Amino acid sequence: MDSLHLRFAVPHDVPRILGFIHELAEYEHMESEVVATEELLHEWLFVKQRAEVLIGESEGTAVGFALFFHNFSTFLGRAGIYLEDLYVKPEFRGRGFGKAFLARLAAIAMERGCGRLEWWCLDWNRPSIDFYLSLGAVPMSDWTVYRVCGSTLAELAEMDRQ
């Protein structure tokens, strides 16, 4: 593996993080869904501290990021780490950087006493699926992800006021 340095992001990394988010969205064919701004990221990452980001650098170049936060398992009775996004720039793939990010996240989970590390992957993303399987990750095929957002979220919240 090439030299990789992983570090926690700091506020001046926000433009870089947003750039990675846009690159990831392009890769996932979801560019139109990105509404994040530098201001929103700064607020939620560094003021409200609702998520954390690891930045990967090789020879002074930022090569990728991992954004994660804690979730909670009632069955385990303790927190876990949910990996929202893992992205390595295309020209740096195949060098072990993705594995290094996941290894660091696993180490953070262990250091913090977490019970698991989990994430989602798009069904069509065969290269990532194969990579995750090679690390021993297990797909959770018995579960379906549900989401409420936008106007539907607002409508559901309004029911609480009635």
C-alpha cells in the first residue's frame, strides 16, 4: 500500500469535504440530490458535532474521506458506528486506501466500545460490494431501508402538532 495518512477533519477542511461529496454524487449518478453547502457542513460537523470525518492524504494530496456518526443498537445495548460515505478518488483506488479507511473506522469502533460498524451500498455498485465482501462484511438482505424526507417529513411532523 502507498503511504496514507488518516486524520480527523478540522473546520478548514469543509470545502474539501464538500468537493468529495460532489465527486461521490457524480459517481453514484445522484448529483441533483446534493443540497449540502459549506455552511451546513460546518454547522453540523463542527458546531453541532453530529458526525465526524476522516480525511485521507497521500504525499500531501487529499485522496478521500469517510463521514461517520454513532447510531445505537437496542439489542446490543451500545452504540455502533454508521459509515455514511466512504470515497476514494478514482486515480487513488486499488492502493489499499479504502481498506485503510475501514480498518481505522473499525479501530475507532473498538476504542469507543462500539458493537458494530455498518453502512449501505448501492445495489449496482459491484466493485464496492466485492470489496466489502472481501473484508468479511455481510450484506443485511433481510432488511429494507425506509426513508421519509422533504415535504413528506414535514407532513409527518405536522401530525405531532395535531
